[in-house]
Amino acid sequence: MKFHAFVFMLLFLCTYLSLVQGSYANCCLGYVNEIKKKRYIVSYTMQETDGDCNIRAVLFKLKKREQPVCANPNDHWVQKEMRRLDLLCKKLHNMLLKWHTLSQVMHMNHHNSCLFTER
């Protein structure tokens, strides 16, 4: 009986440790010093020290690269890239908002003109 309990606990412990270790697969464990081709950066996300990950980091998504690149959020070049991406995102959002508003106006004018010609 003791042997079965020992084997069960050992299997449970191995399973638990593999699950805990698996959560670190999505965590940055260190930082890069720089990204040479910054024009390939398309987005970023923040990694916080929330219990799963041990360090704060900025994860940059690059064109044609599956894995993100981890950078120190305190580095000047990282903050500069984050501001650039935020500004680009804001410009894109404003452009889409204008396009959406313009398309609504055009649809309304087109709809009204169709109603006008049918009368």
C-alpha cells in the first residue's frame, strides 16, 4: 500500500511540475539589448510579474518571426518603440474611424438619392 501511495505521489508531482514548467514557456526569461531592424516590429504586449512570469518585459512581435522578442521596458529604445507603435495604432484607428464615417455618409447620400429618384 505504501508503495502504491508513493508511486501515485510521484506521478502527481511529475505532472504538477510539468504543468508549472509549461507556464514558463510563454514567459521572457531575459532581454535582448537591441533589435537591429526596428522596421520589422509590428506590435508589442507587456509581460507582468503576475506569478507565472518572473520579470517585467515588453514582447515585440516581428514580421516573419513566430516567437516574440523580449526587451527591458526600462530601456530608452524600448520606450521609444512603444511610443512609435502607439502613435501608429492611434493614426490607424483615426483613419479607420474617418473611413467608417465617410462610408456611412456616402451610403446615406446614396440611399437618399435612390429614394429621391424613385419618387
